[in-house]
Amino acid sequence: MNLKQRGKLPIVVLISGGGTNLQSIIDSTARDLPVCIQAVISNVEDAFGLQRAAKAGITTAILKHHAYPDRSAYDAALCQEIDRHEPGLVVLAGFMRILSPAFVAHYAGRLINIHPSILPALPGLHTHQRAIDTGLNEHGASVHFVSDEVDGGPIIIQAQVPVLTDDSAESLAARVLQQEHRIFPQAIRWFAEDRLEISDGQVLLDGQPALNHSAGS
Ligand code: GAR
């Protein structure tokens, strides 16, 4: 296990893919984000994000879901792997699995996810194509605490981008990702600075509704 760095919140990041959000967190920690990434765990063996983690000297683990008989067995093994690192926060950065209620309960209040839509609009998959198909003018991303409802937990921060008339799912995704890379480290910073709380299903930042807050402070 990596040595915990003094004054920094230990976090574990879960990924399934390219890991550009992971990279934005790694880059932010190299500047002044007060967290220490204890481990990056992937359910996908060849997720490129694992290479990003290794390059940054971060411990990695692969836990293939196909190797387990069912979701609860997988989630129990995942919990065990995560808890070895004693994280104060577990970060889902493109982890493309639905998590069981037992898993969510185990990390209640310290499990956050980034989702590529302005929730509660467009939960689930293929959000960029669906934003185009439904003729939305605006699309974006949300960082939220994870609850039992898929993509439904209390929202910490959101970012909006315009949907352009000639957008493809790829061009729109790229515009949204730029914003993801800004708001995810911001949300993690607020958590690490102990400035967030959940009250009546709503996230408060410094005691005020977090969604009224403009990002960047
Ligand atoms: C990101 O767009 C993230 O919001 C999305 O997967 C992508 C991962 O990209 N997550 C979800 O759709 C979760 N429901 P990355 O691997 O480059 O960070």
C-alpha cells in the first residue's frame, strides 16, 4: 500500500475505460488537490486508465466481473479490495457497472460518480446521442453522491454545454468531457476540504445549496 501523505484525503478511483477523468484527478493532485490516490481499480483488464495510473506510480488492481457468479459476490470482492486502501472517498470515474444496494450502503456519503448529462435529465447510457436525438439545446455533466437509484443521488456540481446543430455524439462528448475534467476535481476538492454535507437529499456547500454555487472557488 502507498504511504498516506500527511493531510491528504486517501481516495480510491474505479474505472472501466480510457480514464481521462482519472487523468484530470491525477493532474490536479500534482498541482494542489489535497487527496492521495491510494489505488485505481478496474473491472476491465485492458482499460487504458490503468496505464495512466501506472505511469503516475499509482497502485492498480483488476477485478473482472466475469469471474464472479453474481453482482453481490463481485461487489463484496470489490469492497474488500477497496477497503484494503482505507479510503475516505471512493470515486467512480467512468466505472460502467451498476452497484448493489449493499455496496452503496457500505460507502454511504463517501461514494461519488460523474455522469455525462445534466441530471435528472438522461440517466443511463448513450447520453450524448440521446441529447441530440431528443433535440436538447443544452447538455452537460453532473457529479453526484451515489444512491440506490441509478444516476439519482444528491448532485454536487453540474456543467452545461450547448448542443450544436452539426454535433455528432463524439463531438458533443468531447465538449462535455472538457467540462467533466473541470468539475470532477472541483467536487473532490470540496469533499476533501470537508465543505459538503447532505441535508434532506440536497448537497450543501459551506451550508448553502451547492448547485447555486458557481464552480471555481
Ligand atoms: C465519462 O464521460 C463519464 O461521465 C462516463 O463515462 C465516461 C468515462 O470517460 N460515465 C458514465 O457514463 C457513468 N454512468 P473517461 O474514462 O475518459 O473518464
